[in-house]
Amino acid sequence: MTTDMSGEVPRPAPSAASSTPGGAPHGHERPIEPIDSTPITFAQHVDGAWLSWSVVEVDARAVPGALGARCLIFTRPDCIRRVWNYPANWRTLDGAALAALSWRR
């Protein structure tokens, strides 16, 4: 996987012509690398309370209006956030960095 100078994983915008129905790539296109679907959990302290989060990278090629082939999904019982632009090393970030990342688009 290659990254640009900022460490961000380039995520090209999807194209209706770039995949078959259901998101499978055409034979001439390179498939995306396998995704480690093991969620990472972290806690965030907000206003005197600890919030428990889970974050996982998912294949977003079948998501209508997707901004890339993959995204991160941050969840807790009362909130879901989707992040399209994130560093390739997101799994190595600490809880504070993941909490900050959850606010990106």
C-alpha cells in the first residue's frame, strides 16, 4: 500500500463504470488489498464521562455516494461516524488520536 507525503492512503473516488453490480472489480482493475476487519476499541473522556468507541475499516465500494474504496466506521451505542481520509497507520494511533480522527471527513 502506498501513501502520499502526509501519510494518507490515497482513496480514488468511485466510478459507476469502475465496478460490476455488487462492487466486484472488472478484470483489468487491481482489487484493493484485504482489510483487517478486527475492530479496535478505545475510550474517550468527555465532560466527566468515559465513552467507549469501536473503529473498523470497511470496504465502501458498494456505498452510494462513497468518497473512496474504504472508510473507517467509528461506533458507540448512540453514535456512528464515517471517516474517508485517514492515515495508513490508523491502527497504531492511541485513543486520543483516534478520537480526533473520528471528527475528520
